[in-house]
Amino acid sequence: MYLEKRSRNISNMMKPPSLVDVCVRTAIDNVRYLGDVGETDSHLLECILPHCTMDQLLHVENCTKGRDLSSVTDKLWKNFYELQFGRASMNLVIERMKLKKVSFRWRQLYEAKLKDVQEAENKAIDRLKQLYKKEDARKQSRQVQLCTKVPPSSKRSFFAGSGPGYNLSNVKSNIMKKAKIDFMKSQEVKNLAAMRKNAIQSHYSGTTISKSSGFSGQNTASTSKHTKPLGRGF
């Protein structure tokens, strides 16, 4: 008896595959090329379509005209929903449909959920953009900016030159002016000025004396030249 079973198994293994099996295997190997499957039996589609990706399954359903494939593909879309959004989300959808006593195809539920997720992501991205924009504006407002406007000429602008119109070149010129004034008021400059004044006065007084002595000599000589000696009248 054992030998009979073994011989049957061996015979089954050696039995060549049927034409249907070959066609199914070929369709599975080339599932990415599937399109309209309207004329294919449902039991064959149940063997072929589970090997499709989500995009491939969507393509097959869109290409198939005049036939509803939801009886075969609805459970496949349920699996895609669970893989994409998690088992908890899938169970929540099932509970809500039971409470409201409604039923939707899992493809519709998948597409609706995907749309909600995308909208939520877009809103989150917009909020992040607004936050980044506000942060950039805050940083720009806190940056120090140099103004080129010349402040009004006044003593106050020199000491309190941090207001609007503050100019570094004006501060530099004011500093140079103040340094020059301080230098002119220094004791060293005063001593030099006094020495120069004394030197000028000494030179001027010497020149005046020499000129006055010369003039007196000439006057004496001329007087002696024109004065006649007194005779002995007595």
C-alpha cells in the first residue's frame, strides 16, 4: 500500500502541466503587461491578480471595460489599505461602516484616505513654510544695518551718534577735530607758542636798537660837520 501511494505521487510529479496552468504561470510572469481582462474567468483572475502591485492592479481595472472586477479585487485593495495606512486605521473604517450601516469598496476607501493624507501633508507643509517665513522675518528685523544718511551737525550727534542717520565717517572726522583741538590746547603747544613769541619779540627789539643807534651816529656826525668852531671872541 505504501508503495502504491508513493508511485502515485511520483506519477503526479512527472505529470506534465495542463495548458491552463501554463497560461496562468505565463500571465503571472508577465503581470506588468496585463490590460483588459474582461474575458478572463474569475477563478483564473484570483490566481493572477494577487501578484499585481497597487499600480498594476489599478491599471488592470481601468483598462477593463464593461466588467466589474470588484468581486476579485476588493480584498486585494483591502490588503493594500492595511499595508499603506495600518491595521488600526483599517479596523476603524470597518467599525464606522458597521455603525452607519453602509458599505464602500476598498478601492474607494483607499483613494479617499490617500487624498486626506495628502491634504493633511500639504497643510503641514504650508504651516512649516509660514513658520520659516516668520522666523526669517524676525531674524532680519534683529540684524544690525548701517545707514548712509549723514546726521545733522551738532555736538549731540557726536556723543549720541547711534540714532538714525548715524555715519561712521562723520564720527571719524569729529574724532579728528576733537584730537586736533586737544592738541592745540596742550601745554606743549602753548610752550612752543610762547617760545616763538619771545623769539620774535627779541629779534624785533634788537633790530630796533641797531637802527636807532645808527641814526644817532649819523646825526652826530652831521652836526659836527656843519657846526662851526667858536672863535676866541673873548
